[in-house]
Amino acid sequence: MDKTGCISFAGKKYEVGLPFIGCTVDVVYDPADISELTIEYQGHTPWKVKQLALFRRNAKFVSNYTGTSDY
């Protein structure tokens, strides 16, 4: 568990929750579909987490500015 409450599993990120930062949790999953995992932690009812959708912004900025104005 990292300091944001997320885990990495099979190269993908899943948000488990801030209360579990620093804890070791058990992960139960279907090898055919790892888009959703079941998290188990002692004293808690198992819960499901989904893969985080992380988007990388394109560093390239495209401008349509021509240097003239119609206004």
C-alpha cells in the first residue's frame, strides 16, 4: 500500500483507501479479468476495487493562433 492508499497489481493501480496506508492487504482476483479486485483485511468485510483510469496528458501544445485577429 502506498502513501496515497493505492496498490499496484500486475502493473496497474487500484485505490484501496486512505485508512489502509501502510497496511498489508490480501488481494483476491480472477486471472481472466483483473479490472476488478477483491481486497481483504482482517476485521473488515471484503470489498471490491476497480482499476484506476489514469490519463497521461500530451506534452505537446498545438495552437491555431495565426497572429491576426478578426476583432
